[in-house]
Amino acid sequence: MTSVLDPATIGKPSRPRHVRTLTLYIPEQDEDGKDKWPRGEEELWRANLRKPDTDVPSIARSFVNHVQTSLARQPHNLSDLGAYLATGLSVRDNLLLNWNETQMHMNRVAGKRAYYLSLEFLMGRTLDNALLNLGLKDQYRESIDRLGFNLEDLIDQERDAGLGNGGLGRLAACYLDSSSTQELPVWGYGLRYKYGIFQQLISPDGQQLEAPDPWLEHLNPWEVSRADVQYEIRFYGEAQKYVNGTARGVWYGGQEVLAVAYDVTIPGYDTRNTNNLRLWASKPKRGFDLQSFNAGNYEHAIESSNSAAAITSVLYPNDQTTFGKELRLKQQYFWTAASLADIMRRFRNLGKPMIELPDYIAIQLNDTHPTLAIPELMRILVDEEDLPWDVAWYIVTNTFFFTNHTVLPEALEKWPVPLMEHLLPRYCAIIITPLSISSVEHKFPGDHDRLARMSLIEENHPKYVRMAHLACIGSRKINGVAELHSELVRTTIFKDFLDFFGVSKFGNVTNGITPRRWLAQCNPDLTDLITKTINIPKNIWLKDLSQLEELLKYVEDEDFLEEWAAVKQANKERLAHYMRVTLSLNVNTKAMFDVQIKRLHEYKRQTLNILGVVHRYLTLKAMSPSERKKLTPRNVFFAGKAAPGYEIAKLTIRLIVNVARVVNADPDTKDYLNVFFLPDYSVTMAEILIPASDISQHISTAGTEASGTSNMKFCLNGGLLLGTVDGANIEIAEEVGSENVFFFGHLTPAVEELRYQHKHHPVPVEEKSRNLAKVLDQISSGLFGDEGVYEPLLNTIRQLDYYLITDDFDSYIEALQMIDDAYNDRTEWIKKSIRTTAKMGKFSSDRAIQDYAQEYWNIESTKVE
Ligand SMILES: *Cc1c(COP(=O)(O)O)cnc(C)c1O
């Protein structure tokens, strides 16, 4: 029997696997009833293995089969939901065949693989995207049509997989699509939250209400549950050093929870390569705690089983700040420990020495959320593999790569040391040792401030572990997500680490988006127009987005310009139809469509936008009817969720909703200005809004938006950009030309000084901007109802104004005016739109994932034939 103190029993698969090869041939029999010698084995394999359903009749057969068996329904009693599920299961069959081929191929090749660890994967819907990537949309449409259903209606039955808050999670999803499309061996690892990002409801007076998102309510046809892939994960308990004088320790007791794998297929576009996204769900180890049960404490037994299931029950609905929450730390450890156990099992199967691990595995940390993977790999190498400390540290620091996503100080993750010691007792010993104080002191003798700044531990009450520091020292390379952001990473939060490690540890990978979902899927008309115009097959240019530059040859072609404008118009009609059907709202499709959709946050400055809207409203009210008639009508669209505890962001939503209520009803202005707040922003909603936009707003305070990715989505769809000189806006302008974007506002280097002035030499708002002062006064005086409720929001501007609304307001208003003028020159505007799309090649996530593959992970494409 193995002892409980034997480290070899920890983190191993809970069941040994006995495998054999399936005998696939059915022997033919001769006249005497004896088995005939089988024909060529290869042939027989082929005869019995299932083939993909790619033609209309086989798709129909597969659909009906799933209706009758998998769903156990009668063919005469099928709803759209049932038909969607049958379609999904049928498509999944095709995906799984490719998935299997890919895994067999990758095992045969046995090359280096990369793993993308992300606490969020904001996948959105799958059906439409899978059909696009498989190239089977037309076949499925026809088949479903013949069966009496409509494919588009079935697509609408699918709930978004909302396993993320915003940009960070959507980035992970785009990267998976590109990894498969680029035929790279990359797996994602995440959590299978029972409840994804909350559903946002808006009360009649504009308050955000949150409801749970039961996305798994019905069968999820896109996942495969792998009851055979499960690991035991330990929490709490005690840790001891081994007595043999090595670094080895052991961790025992406490709570053990099972991590069970659910696999989601990630098909590449126009390739059989299909990678895997493995999501972990928690479950109690033995149904419930047997010890309590035996002691007659039935209730306690159930409680502990609930506490195991709770680990993966809900996605934390915060972006930028989530710390101190024990359950969140538990999620992070549960997920990283299960993922590493799985990665290590695959590596051990290769039979290579541990020291070669970095030649076979690269692990990307998407933000600091998976940083516990660093001490966890140390624990495995030291405690389970019995490697010396230095060797283990060498392996670790050549395996991990870290992407930073924010320089906002309040968003840098840190965990109280007492909580860490309690939950992960083996960890503190592992975390304290790495960056031995002596090596810093050796390099910078006597520089105690530097030592304190660089320490993994923030000396406070209580002490905290700084996760960004741990991720930094434990990784081979660190990158930011746009040029400006990567520079800020090097020169602000990690400046001391730059001095210590040198510049080669730091890099940049500007974010990207997948053109499959964010152009081909969401804007099929534009996709067809582009294909026809540049005369390059769609499957070529969608994988080499720089080909869009060919569009530049046609910017003087008047017919093309008209077709381009007609597609935009049709997309506006599509959005208007959607809003009429789902929200009973009427939208004037002749107006300019001005869109800002993203998480609600002070740094993203939806406030600046709505204050600009109020300014426009006041200006319109002051005009004569004949003056107004000369104006281009404008629709301003907002969508986005606020973190449930973020009162200022929620108040911004309330202001937007109430401004919309007043402005849209005012007979003086309603023909010229309309405001809409669309509740419950999601990937699917983005797919409808983005193709309809003439202009979109990305107006963060300079230096605060790491990259942004929705800016790229809009520009790819021919929407122009109104932005600050921040994040990827800068690189977009470099590509499309500054004459095709609208920039305003102070630059990053000015921000610190302006904040200093607000704090130490405050100037009244009216001295900075009379326009803004008037707007604030009107809101305060109750123009939008609820006198007084907006004061906490308005006071953030009147007082510290940390996000510099007062400093940027006038230049923002000027930029809006420039947009009005530019829009009135219709032909020139269409040309700008075409030029914008044409130059978006750089922002394909294919480029970004190749940057990671080549400059960071050192992995190679390998095609599944
Ligand atoms: C792209 C995307 C984001 C990121 O938007 P930013 O404007 O870059 O913050 C957030 N949510 C959804 C649903 C998205 O599709």
C-alpha cells in the first residue's frame, strides 16, 4: 500500500488506463461458414471507420439519426431547439473525426506543443462558426431546408458560451481559432463554469440588474465529457519537508476535489486540423465526504460535496479587479493544477528526461490568473520528480511565457499571504525562494528600495503575494499586447525587472482578431463583395489578410463604391430589424451609426461619450428648425456590462438610459439624435452591431487601454475609428493612415502631470471647459430625471477627475464635429471606409499567433492530411 505521505500519489490520474486496439474488420465467411482471411487491413479500417457527412443526403441522415437516438424524439414532434441540437450533434460528429485525426497526428509527430492557459474563453456561438470553418454551410443549409427547417433560425437557438468578461476572454477565443487555422499544436485550458457572465437586465429607470446565465440548461452539443480524464486536486491540509536533506516536500490532508475534463473541439478554417479546448469541472471526490458520513454527520457530508461543486460554478463578473476572494484563488489553483497534471501526463508518455521538458512544452499565461502554475510546476518537479531545486527552476523558467494585460495599478493581482498559506500550504516555501534576495543585492548593492519594490511580497498588513512579479520572474519572456502598452510594461510596472533581467526578456505581441468570425461570419455580404472584387478565393485571403490591400486598386471605381455603401446600408437595416424584433425599438437607418460597445469602466470613458451626447442635445435645442435641417441625423449606440459592485459604472448606464429616454422623445431633436442602450452585450450582439457601424469610439484615457480588440473588429468591417492615442488605436492609425482616423485628446506622457494638477492645483470645470460645465449643470439640475442621483458620478469629474474628462472634453467635441463634416462628403467617407478595411491585415490573430509561435513558443505548423 502507498502511504498518504508518498508524493507519488499526488496529482496522478486517479485510474490506471488499460487500452487495446479496436478490432475493426468484420471477417467475410466462405461457403462453409468459416472466416475468410481478412483483406488488406488498411482497407478494412477504412470500411468500418466513420466518414464525415459532407453531402446533403448524409447530413440529413445524420440529423434524423440524432433526432431519433441522441435526443430520443419523434420526427413529427421537433422544435427549433431540438432541430438546433440535432444539427449541432451532427456537426460535432464531423468535428470529432477531424479532432481524432489531429490528436493521432500530433502524437505521431511528437513535436513541441503550446498550451494557452486562460481563466476566460469568450467563445460566443459555435454552430455558424463551425460550419464556416468546415466549409459545410451550404450543404447544411440545403439539408436542413429539405427537412423543413431554416438554418438561420436554428443558429439563433444557440446560447452564447459566455465564459469570459470581455477582451481578454475573446482574445483567447480568437487565438484558438487561429492556432487551428495555422495548423499549430496548441491546446487551451480553462474552466467549465456552470454560469458564465451574468445576464444584464435594465430596469425602466435605467438600473442594471444581474441574472444568472444558465447556458448549460439544455444539452451542450459542443462538448465531450471525459469522465476518464480526471485528477485529484488538494486544498488546505499540511506541508512538510522531507527529512532526506533535499528540497523535497510533501503536502497531505485537507480537502481533495476531482477535476473532470470536458473537451471542446476547435476547428481550423479550411483545414482538418482541429485543436482542443479542455475545460475543467469540479466534483466531489466520493460523492461526499465519507468520514463525516460515517460519523453520522450527513449534513456536513453534503456540504463538503457542495463546496467541491462550487469551485467551477460561476465566472467572476469583474474585469480589471478581482482579489481577496478565497473561491477565486481556489478556482485559479484548481484549474492550473489540473492543467499541469494533464500536461505532465502527456509529457511523461513521451518517455523523455525531465530536463528536456522545455523542448516539448511551452505554456502561455494569459494575464496573472494562471501564475500559480509556476509554483505548481516547481512542486511537481521537486516533490514528485525529486529534482534539485536549481534544475527545477531552470525547467520552469524556460517553459512559461507571460502576457500582461494591464498597467492599471488597482488591477494588478495580489493575494494575502495568510490566505495562500492556509489554502496552499506547500506554496509559501516555493514562492519565497525563487528570486533570491542575494542576486538582486549582488547586482545593486545597498539598494534597499529596489529590493522592496521587486520583492514577491508586499510588506503590508497582511502581507501580499504580488502575482505579476511571480509571473515575471518565473517566465522565459513577458509581453504586452500593443506597442505602447509593451513599452509601458517595460518602463513602469516592470522597470526594475528590466534593469535586472535585461531587455531580451521583454517583447510585444500586438493583439489580433480572427477574420473568420469577425468578417466572414458576421458580415457575409462584405466578404462576398471583397472576394468578387479582388478576385482571390475567399479561403486564400481569409488566411492571408494582407491580401485585403488589393481593395486599394478599386477606390476610384464608382460602382464598387456604391456596392460597398450598399452593404453597409444592408447591415444597418439588419441591425434595425433586430432591434425592432427583440427590443421593439425603431431605428432610423438613414442616420449615421455611432457605436461604443465594451465593458463599462471609467477608464474606457463611456461617460465622455454620453456627456458629448448631452452637449449635442443642448446644441440642437438651441438651434432653429431650419438650422437643424442641415444636420446629418445620428444614432448613438451603447452596450456593455458593468461589474455588479462597480457603482460609478452602473450610474453611467443609468445616465445613458435616461438621456436616451429624454432625447429620443423630444420632438425638437428626435429626428436628429437618437440614443440606444442595448442590454446584455455579448459576442453575438457584437456580430450584429459591428458591421452596421459608420464610426466607433475607443476613447480611453491615454495609457490605460492595453490594446483593445473591438477597434480592430470595427475597422475590419469598414467602420471608421474615433479614438485617443492609446493601445492598438495607434497601430491601426499607422496602418490605415492618420487621415482615415479621428484622434483627439492628451497623449500618455501628459497624463501624470494632469493628474497631479487635479490633485494639487484643482481648477473649476468651467475654467477648463465651459461646454462641459454646462452639460454637468444641466444633468445636476434634473434634465434627465432623478435630480441628485448622478452626483457621485459627476463628482468624480468635478473632483479628482482621474480619467481626465475635463482635459479632453473640448478636443473630443471638436473631433465629433470633424466627423460630421467628413460624413457629409459621402464619396470621400466611403473611400476612407474601404481604405480602412484594406489595411487591417496586420490585425488578424493569425499574425499574432504566428508571432507567439515563432518568437516565444518555438513551435511549428504541422498539417493533418
Ligand atoms: C471584442 C470584444 C470585447 C473587447 O472589446 P474592447 O472594446 O476591445 O474592450 C469585449 N466583449 C466582446 C463581446 C467582444 O466581442
